[in-house]
Amino acid sequence: MEQNERKLVTVLLNNVRHKSLPEAVSMMWRQGLLNRSALERLYITSEVEHRVRNGETKSRAIEHLSKEMSCSYEKVRAVVYNKKLAQGIK
């Protein structure tokens, strides 16, 4: 981590010190410090992996999740498969 990054992390940690985790996350959300797109990608990948572990096929998990999130099948599919490509899994 670079020195500038350390300074930014220190400021963030100082602002959430003595707060519970939900309070800290809520504060960061309100201040625009969390990336909604990144959080959506995290949710999509974890939820699809969870559903597959519980016996659902990947395509079915993607289909169901896209309906639940009111977004396109293609969006969820792209997130799931781009993650795998980024990890070098084919």
C-alpha cells in the first residue's frame, strides 16, 4: 500500500472508530464512500456461488437472481463469467 493510500485508510478508520460495523457501513454509504457497482458484483458472485453449492445449476441461479434484482440475465451472467476470467479460471 502506498503512503497516500495509507493516509486515506487512516482517515477512514478514524471516522468509523467506536462505531459498530452496521453503523460504519451506513456512514460510509451515506457519504458515498462505497462503490455500488462493486457491491452489486460482490453480491451477484456470492449469491450465484451459494445457489450452485445448494444444488441449483449456474444458469438457473443466474436466471433467478436476475429476476430478483430486476436486471437482465446478461448483466448477471457477465458479472459471473468476468469474475472467473479475471481469476484465470476457464
